[in-house]
Amino acid sequence: MAAAARGARRALIALAVVVALLAGALVVGDTAGRHYAENRAAQAILQRSGLVSNVTITDPLFVVSVMRQHFDNVDVDFPAMPISARSKSLTPKVSVNLTDVAASDSFSRFVAGKATAVASLTWSQVSTLAGYTVAPDGNGIVVTVDYALYGIKVTGTVTAIPTIKDGKLVLTNTALKVAGVDVPPAITSYLLAEVTKPVDLGLPPPFVATSLAVTKDALTITAQGTNVDVTALA
């Protein structure tokens, strides 16, 4: 009986050691494999689109995700993604969250069922895009524009609330002052016809802008897309 008990204890100890070693291997494999896949994806984006990126796979247990060849959550940061709008080229910082992601080609291609992107445009970039000097003003913006009225050059100050409509940037609640004097609405509409034209933001398909926010440092635009191949965004 004593010998049997000692044998059972040794078996339990051996099993505990094996379980501990296996758990350690999973943790090491999880970390190493995660870094490998992230680096492969970042390299693929650079090679296929020319965009520098940082990829982070945030699935709790990477090993299981690899076995499924499917990832629940992947974040991709682009320090500068080229976009074109109004014949202007900009390179805003863009962060993309991917969900329901299928991996292929040795983790060099990621296709997401859904993607949410947030682009941050500095006010200098916004001004370049608009062709006017644009600055934040609480929840809205202030735009400085020059007009020639009856041969006289005057500077107007426009206040407005930017928003997204049908995927484009539009200005609402616009008001115009010239030399500090409010301009009647009928004249305002005429003078601001160019300023208030909807702006196609030039986002790479299949992304469509859905909302925006004004901060003191940037205009942040949120866009969403489905069935997004993040390695072919350029």
C-alpha cells in the first residue's frame, strides 16, 4: 500500500511538472508567435502598399487564434497614410481597429470582416485641405476667408459646425462676419457657396466616413468599412 501511495504521489508530481512546462511553452509560444505574426503583417503592409505601420494582435490567447487562422481583434497604426481630397494630398495619422480577421499567406494578409478607422488631421492639414485658414472654436471651427467686394478686398470670419453627411465633410450652422459686422443670411449663402461645398475626404475604399470630432489639436474623423484587406489600403 505504501509503495502504491508513493507511486501515485510521484505520478501526480510528474503530471504537475508536465502541466507547468506545457503552460510555460504556451505562454512563450503565444508571445513569440504573436510578435512574429505582427511583424509579418507590418512588413506585408510596407511591401504591398508602401505604408509604414505598427500591428498589434490583441487576442487573449494567440495560439488558439493561429489554430483557427482567425483573429478577433487586431489594431494597425499608420503614422502617415496618404489621402487626396480637393486635389490636395495629405498624410494624416490613422489608427485602424479590425475585427473578425482572417489571416493568410503566412500572416502577410489580413482581411477584416469589419474595420473602424480614426484619422487625425492637424489644423494645418485641415487648412491645406480647405484652402483657407481653419482653427478650432469649441465644438466648431473658425475659417478666415478673403473676398473682393466692389473692388475692395475684405477679410471675412466664418464660424461653422463641421459634420459628416453621406460620407462627406459638410459645414452646418454657418455664420459670416465682415469687419466684425454680421452679414445677412442671403448674402452669407452666396458668399459661402464655395466654402460650404461637401468635401469628399478621399478615404481608401471601402472606408466611408461616419462621424467626426473637433479637438484643440486636430480634427478626428471616424470611418468604417467591411471586408477590408488592410494590406492593400493604398
